[in-house]
Amino acid sequence: MLQFLTGRSDIVFHHHSSSLSLTPKNETPINWADVCKNAIPSTYTRPMFFNGHLQTIRILLDNPELPIYYKRWIFQQSNKLFEGEFAVDFTIRSLQDSERQSPPEITTMFTKEEFEHIGSLDSKPMLVVLHGMNGGSGEAYLRRSLMPFINGGQEWEACVVNSRGCAGSQLGNGILYNARSTWDLRQVVEWLQKKFPNRPLFALGFSMGANMLVHYLAEEGQNCPIRAAAICSNPWNLEVLSHHLQSSFFMREIYSRGLTASLKKFLNTHEQKIITNPDIDPDEIARIQYLHEFDRAIQKPMWKYPTETVYYREASSVNPLLSVRVPIFALNSEDDPLSPQMGLPIEEAKANPYVVLVVTSFGGHLGWFQQDGSRWFIQAFFEEFPVRVIIMQKYVSTTQQIGE
């Protein structure tokens, strides 16, 4: 009750009792939990958007004009098992005069000649970003998050790996993406290592993109090229989420149906490519109303799962979190309607010294709006975190085994 009256959120850190030790180079020793705690403001007070639903719905009204611009290149997937194309948007500091419009388009295309000459031996930190479900590089939460990195005097570079067919891109064939797709991200990271061999790589994932990122980090294990990662509003346990979305009329009709309406627009846009997949039934697509029906009609047959619930279990990132071997900083809210509290990996975070999970009482899904319209998670994660991560580069993380 006191929390509700004051509007002040609890902020709880979940981490291993012996958080990842960072071995100093002639400086004071520090651990990963301390780095994260030092980056998080001590308080978060929610505004009149007093619950997770209002915080989440408020996102739809957030459309700021921000000086975040991109140049795009279409990559062809080199892995024949997952062939197709996907768009990667690279941040640029400003638009050339020839590209300026009113209002300016935030994304323009690289020419072939420009892209052939891309690459550098500089040592600027490079951020690789993954967006939420059916989103893209133009999402307000993503562009707001990039501001401290790109326009905050930090000298970062960044790119956004758009999921196939998202952010105005075309779908090259009938192979889509799913909640654990890592192949496009892996190709981009390998390409960045070749083109920018001296740049330390970091990663940032939102919502479903956070889920994908955890899978990638886990698959790479000790040899992961990403030095550290931040993830925000990860749904974590997709089976729990599916049950939650079907648990009440409100959740089913507002969230499940609303999310599915967006996905159906995606299907309509790319219908001719999608129906080339012989495992996809166009009649079943026409009957889709809810998210679990989308997964039953699309994800289950496309990826050869026997049921959509098996897909949810395989694609959840709770268990893979235990296999992550790079520092990872995760943020969730207890009142997030799209990442239920019962699905949060509290014990898994405590079992892995590379993980710090921060849970607030309020914030919704990718919300955390404050009285002035600003976003607390931007301040918490990204205004201080870039500084902390750069400081961390002075240190060498020690290898720790689970259970130490």
C-alpha cells in the first residue's frame, strides 16, 4: 500500500553471491554486480500512469523527434539452412544535404560503393541492438536508448539488426524469424569483427530481441565476441507468457489479440513469400486471432515443432541464461503484462556470476515513464551504463565456473 501511495518503486538486484570478479589493472578491484548497482539511480517514482498496463499502453503515444539516423544494408544469410535476407541499420551522426527532407527520413540506403569501403581500424566501442517483436530500428524506445551512446559524447558506434521483414524491409523468401533466431545476429557479429577488428563489441536487446540475444550469448559460451550485454523487458519464459495471455478476457482481447493484429499485418505484407513454404496452411492463417494461434499456424510448422508449447519451451531464454559467460545486465518490472513476474529467472540469475537481474515494482513493458515524460530505464541503463562499460574495459574479467 505504501508503494502505491508514494509511487516509489522497489528496486531489487538479483545476482550470484560471488558476482563476476573484474581483475584490475593497477586499480581497485570491482565486481559485475557493483558496476550495475553504480549505474542504476537509487529511486524510480512512477507518474500518473500508475500501473503496468497504462505504462505499456503509453508507449503507443511516445513518438519523439530525435536526431538518430541510419544507413541500411541488406545482408544475405550465408548459412544455407536459414537462407534469406535481412536489413541492418547503422547509425550515422547526421544526414548529408542530399538526404535531407522535411521531415527527414531516419533511414537511407548505403550505395554499393559506400558499403564496399566500410570498415575501420579505430577502437570505438560498437553496440549491436535487437528490437522487440515485429518492431525495428525506428521504435521510440530504441532510438531513445541510442541517444546517450550516439549523441551523448561517448563516441560509440551502433547498428540495429532488424528481424526479417521488419522495419520496412522485404522478406527474401518464406523463412521468417522466431523467438530464438540467432543466425542473422551471428553473421552480423562475425562481419563486424572482420570489418572493425579493434572495436570492442557490446549488445543491447529489447523484449523478444532480448530473448534472442540471451540465446546467442549462451550458444557462444566462453568464446562469445560480445564483451557485455544489457537486456530490457525480456519475456523469458514463453510458456508462462502464453498461459498469462490466455488467463483472462482482458489479457486475451487486449494484449493477445492486439499483438496478433500487428503480426497479421506483417503476414499480409509478406503473404506471397510466406505461402511458398509448403508447411504453412493459408486457411489456418486466415483463422488466426490470438498469439498462440499465430504460433500454432506459423512458428510450429515452419520450425518443425510438434506443438506450439514445445516451441515456447525451446525458445524460452530462462535455461540458456545459465550458459551465458559474458557480463549481462537485465531489467524487468513486476507489473509487466508481457513478462509475467512468475516467469522471471530469479534463481537462474543467482546461480550465474555473470548475470545481474534488476527488478522494479513498477514500469510495465518497456515503459518506466516518469512525470516529465522521460523514461527511467534510459537513465538507469544507458546514460550511466555506457560510462560504466567503458570503465570496465580497463579490467579483465576472470573466468568463473558455475558454483564458485
